[in-house]
Amino acid sequence: MSNYPLTALHFQVQWGDDDDAVNFSEVSGLTMESEPIEYRGGADKQLSPRKIPGLKKYGNVTLKRGIMSSANGFWEWWNTLQAGAVERRDVTVSLLNEEHEPVMTWQMTQAWPVKVEGPSLDGTGNEIAIETLEFAHEGLKIST
């Protein structure tokens, strides 16, 4: 076991039943929180409310990648969006060590795409065309 923190530059993303990793340059929004509920019974001797855990909330996850001409199934998944229905998939983000093995994994359950943002195009620039994908999900499981 190493005595230093892992870098955030070596990771992979997978979705659905596909075992192939999808290349992304950035992942953000792997957040979860529990809303506190304040409660005080009328007979409590303490004159301030207690805080107890309430509903869990999960933020949308944003992934950025360079646009590639090869297909990875995202657009087929996007096209499943209908009013009130969408194909939901698990999306897994794995932080990898030097041997390319997962050290920490975040699994979004029942995820589906909610936003796609195309690249900024500039005829005088030399940057890579980056697209942004945003996913909503119903839970975040973390494993080490």
C-alpha cells in the first residue's frame, strides 16, 4: 500500500452492459448529501431543535470529452429520451492506480442523460473540440 494520495488524472468511465471504457477528460459533480431535518418536541427540555438525517440528494454528474468520430453508443442512448420515459443505465467512474486497476469506484444508479453541450468552435483556434454530457441519477455507490 502506498503512502501518498492518488492523482486524479487516471480514470475510466463505463455505462450500461458495455465492458469497454469510454474516454473522458474530466468528470465533476460526484456529490451526495443528506438534508438535515430540524425537530423539537414540545416536551423537550433542550430549547433548540435536534437535527436528524432527511432525504438524500445526488447532484448531476458532468463529463467532458474530446469529440471523436468513433461510435460509443451515447447517441443511441440519447435517442431513447421520450416524454416521461428513458433508458436508464448504471454509469461507473473508476479511479485507477499505476497498474490500471480500480482503486476507488463511484457508481451512479439509474442514470440518464439530461444535457448535451457541443463545443465552442473557433476558426482561428487550435483547441480540441470538447463536448459536455450531463447525467441525472438516483443514487451514488462508492466502493474502494
